[in-house]
Amino acid sequence: MTEYPEKSCSIDRLVRHPKLVAATLAGDKTQQRRDGLYAYPGETFVLEDVVFEVTSVERQRIGDMSDADARAEGYPNLAMYKDLILKMHSGMEWNEDGLVWVHSFKRQQPE
């Protein structure tokens, strides 16, 4: 079993921006990168009455992101992801060696 540090924020803040919520509900977004740990594998969160389960949480160098990773974030490619992230976080620099937590999730099937 993987040891994780204490969460830095609650899971209900993992996916918040309306466009990202819409992309998640549409199945276009299956990952969220954060500088802190927001959830552990197996935890669930709800977006508009739809339940999602966190399937994995991993550390990643931001410089190791690929176009496929950006698509999993709900963006068409890495260049657009990078551009929008830097616009959303004023004053932030893209540090290739910066570490983020990759939260992967999927829609839970109704029982």
C-alpha cells in the first residue's frame, strides 16, 4: 500500500471550475493535477448528483506531462493546458521540475 501525506484540501474542491465540471460530466476529463493532495484512492466526490471515484493518486513532475495527460485534464493538448494554467494562476511560472499530485477518477456506475 502506498503511504500518502495528510490531505492539504478537501475532495469537494478537486474539480471546481464550471468548464472543468462540464468536461468531467461529459467524460472528457478524468484527471486533475493539484500542488496539494485533495483525495485518496477510493474516495468519492459528487458533481451535479453524479458520483465519481478517485482511482489513483500519483506524484508527477510537471515537465513530464504529455499531450495525453493534457487531454485527460480536459484540454486538447499540452500547449493549451500550459497557457490556460498560467493565465488562471497570475504570477505562476511553469517549473518543469515542480511536483504535482495527479488525481485520476472515473464516474461511478449506479448500483
